[in-house]
Amino acid sequence: MARKKIIAGNWKMNMTPSEAVSLVETLKPLVVNDEVDVVFCVPAIDIIPATEAAKGTNINIGAENMYFEEKGAYTGEISPLMLKDAGVKYVIIGHSERREYFAETDETVNKKVLKAFEHGLTPIICCGESLTQREQGITIDWIRQQIKIAFLNVTADQAKTAVIAYEPIWAIGTGKVATTEQAEEVCAAIRVCIGEIYDQATAEAIRIQYGGSVSASSAPELFAQPNIDGGLVGGASLKPDFGKIVNYK
Ligand code: 13P
């Protein structure tokens, strides 16, 4: 069965609650496309108003992060139970900005992935290499390590429903999109790695996105690659351009 594309916006730390409502209002007629899953991952405080504004549309509201405990003395954190109760289905885990600025590691990513599955949330698991790693020729080794740790103790049935976002760090917010060949090469290697951890059926089911300076002009070629099942979009997800990305064909 062909994998359904999944195109997600990552709003990062942008949009106040009232701005979030107007952005959803602006984008909702533009992102209509039943052939793809459309997700807006928004700041935690925007989840409820954005969900309200997106009611009756094809837009899924997702989260950008989550903690790996249900509740307790973890000031400032958001729990999977809170996300579930707010109607969230997708949650980004281990974005490179969280790894860089908030000390997330492959191990905390794994804990969050397990916790997300435990509560019926679909993780969008991020991986990606730095420019130095790419220049040193260790991209695939690095990504394989990130993937293997992220999926520790995740069952095949869970893994089949997961989303992986391959985001080369040097391509994020830089306008420097990876070439189609670079993006496809790594996404294909991720699928091979999933096949090694699990089996062919899991490798074929899992959805792998590309992220990093995706735009209306780069999306069509990227999303046409056999191993790229959509995108995780930062800057362009805050603009009407996102409608063109969702309707890339
Ligand atoms: P940009 O699309 O702004 O490069 O951001 C990509 C990203 O980090 C999405 O998670």
C-alpha cells in the first residue's frame, strides 16, 4: 500500500494565541488536500485556540515537544496526558533546536518516543547531521545511531505508525535546502535502518519526512522521491506558501 504523505508545519516559537487563530483562518482554505495528512505543530499555548479554529477542517493540530512523565514536579513541562486531553495526535520529538538549546539527547528522545506511544500520540522523531558531520562523511553513521537509540524498545507495530523527520541542521532556517539526491539518500538509509531493526513491512510502512528550508519551489521534487513521504516545514509554514507546499503536485 502506498504511504500517505504527511506535511507538517513547525511553527517553532512564533505566534501568540490570537495570531495563531488568524493564521489558521488564513491557511485553512489553502491547505485543503485529502491526499495528504496536514499537521500544524504549534506552541503549547496555541494548541487549544488553534484546534478550535481548525474544527471541521483537514488540519490536525500537533505539539512541538512533550515531557516523558505523566505529571508531577516538572515545572514548565507539558505532559502527554495534557496533549491527549487537548485533542493532539502528533508531537515533534527531538528537534535539533531542542537538542542544541535544551540539552535533549538520543536517550531523552527515546524516553519521549516511548511515552508518546504509551499514550497513543504519534511522534514525529527528528534526526539530522551538522555541516561538520556531513563534511567528514559520517552523515549516515550518525543518523543510524540517532535512529537506533530513538527506537530502543519501540515495538514494530508502534514503529509502523511513527513519523521520522530527516532535517540536516545546516539546512534549517538557512535557505540552503539539501539537494534532492542528498535528501533521498539519507531518507533511503533511514528506511534501510528501520528494516534492519524490525523487518521489511515496518520499513515500508514508516513515514519519513524531509525538513530544512522546504519551500513551494523545492517541495514538488523533494516529495516525488521514493523515500520522502512529505516534509516538516519551518519558516514557510507561517505563510500562505504553506498551501502551495501542501498542494505540491
Ligand atoms: P525551516 O523550514 O525554517 O528551515 O525549518 C525547518 C525545521 O526546523 C522544521 O522543523
